Amino acid sequence: MPFNLPGILVPFHLLVHPRLVLPAIVVKGQTQHYKDIRQIDFPALYSAGYRGAVFDKDNCLTVPHEDRLVPELVDAWRECRETFGPDNVLIVSNTAGSHLDIGSIEAESVSHHLSAPVLRHSALKPSYACINAVRAYFASLPRPVRDDELVVVGDRLFTDVVMANRMARRPAPRTPAPSRSGRPASGSARTAR
């Protein structure tokens, strides 16, 4: 496991924002052994307005340190990619695609085996630099995907869940509030999410 300073600093951030480690949704399977992406209804998420997904690799899609999808997840993974579109599903790993992946060899292998892009990033999850790289990726798509349109799937509280919650805490952009006359008022208002 690489040294992850942003992950180590999370407990200090929790002193100010303790809800950062609370996941929005917890996948519960029928038994202790089946808590994985097969329990996620991707078409329902799409119908609810989600347009992209961010996945951790190890323990969510693959066995740790392996590049191939766990065989039991093939149908669910296909459904996810078909629902959101192949470019709208991104793998963000603290190994594959990170600064520890010299020459991006692991990222290329994972991308090949999982048929999904792997984020190349210089800072580990849950750093703000990593979050900015995720945002830049989704902003670069032909139809950009906003943070509030993303589902983040991961298994670690101090990396995946904190990253998802930091992305959700992003302030909404300020836009002029229309006046009764239909013209923008002199002040500004936050847009609703």
C-alpha cells in the first residue's frame, strides 16, 4: 500500500466535517458474500439523473493487484457501461493510473481488461488534486458531466467515500437571479442542486 498523505490527513478534516465519511448509499446484498456492483440498479440511477460513474478498482471490480474483472461482475459491469456510455464510466485507482504507475503500464492493462478509461493522476484519493483531475476528465467529454450527475463507487471510507463527499460539497456556481421583469437582478443567487 502506498504512502497516502491525503488519506492520513482525513481524520483531522473529520474534526471539522465529520460527515465526510458517511456514504450516501450502502450496497447490501442478500448475504454477507454478495455486496458488490450486482446490487446496483444502474438504469434507475440514470433515470434519477445520474450521467456518469467513478469506480475504485481493487475490491470493487477486481481482486487486489489484478487487472481482470471478477467474472461474477461481467453482466453488471456491462450494464453499467451500456447505461452511462463507455466514456462516462471512469476508473480512479490509487495504484493504476497514479504517479506510482510508472509509464502508465498498469492503467493501460486495466483499461484494456475492463474496457473503461483509467484516470491518470498525480495525487492520490481523496486529495483535491485528484478530485480536480476527475472533474477535468468529465468536463472534457462531448457532453460534460457535472459532479452532481456522478455516482462514486468504492470500498474505502477514508479514500473513496471522502472523495465522493468532497465532490458533493462543491459550491454551486453563482448565476444572476432573474428579477420579476425577467432581467437579471443586480445581485447573485446560488443555483439549486
